Amino acid sequence: MLRVVVQADVADLIRHAQGLVELVDEQGNRVCILRRRPTEDEIDYAKSRVGSTGPKFTIDELIAKVEAS
């Protein structure tokens, strides 16, 4: 495993991100995308939705919806 040490202010930005974090190099080229671990509240909410009724969407449909807005 590769270990990269980031400055404290960068670590705080990553820790407090509400969604994905895109890491780029000095020229703006994407290095990777980080996904933070879900919070306990997010896990509980997801578990509560299992088996719920309502409209269901595929990933492709969701991406199309987001890109359309």
C-alpha cells in the first residue's frame, strides 16, 4: 500500500467533504476520486430504505437525471 501524507488543512477538507473528493495534480489532471466512509446516520438511513416501496431507478437513469439538471 502506498501512503501519502497530506497537510493538515488538506486533511480537514477531505474529512469534512460532503461527497466525492477529486484529487488532481498541479496541472489539473485527475489522480483519483476519494469516497469517504458513510456516517452511522447514513448507514441507518440506507438500512431503513431496504424493502421500501416507491419508484426505483437504475444507476444509468440516476446519472441521466443528475446530468440533466
